[in-house]
Amino acid sequence: MSGRYLSALMIGAVLAAFTSTAFAYSGGVKGACRADYKRFCSAHAIDDPGLRRCMDKAGRSLSKACVAALVNTGEVSKARATQRWGHSF
């Protein structure tokens, strides 16, 4: 599998984890969450229903950059990031 294809697959999986509808995501979210997907949930395919649960479970461990990007784009609420995941802004 080529590196470019694998990167696109990882980005897609992270984005799929946080939304049930498909639409364009910012480059900031794609870049900010790439390592988090690879670290915590790469065992899940994009269309795997367990991916969303995996990323939510990893929420406390997600990088601040990823969480901030998700909150700033409205993919995750600030309340969820602070109350459930324990991130502060």
C-alpha cells in the first residue's frame, strides 16, 4: 500500500469517526488528527462502526491540536471535549 493512499485512508477514518455525514473537512483537521488515528484506531477501517467508538474512547488521549481542530470546525462540541474528554481551552 502506498504511503499516500495510507495517509488518505487514515485521514478519512478519523473524519468518519466524528461525523455520520460526508462533507469537506479543513486541512487543519486532516493534519491535526492524522497521528491520533494512527496511534489509537488504525485497526479500524473507515466504514467500520467501531471506529467512532474507538476515537471517542481515545478522546482523553487525543492531541490538543486534534481536539482543538475538531472543536473549531464544529465536529465535536467544546462541552464534550471538556466534560467527557477532559481537555481545556
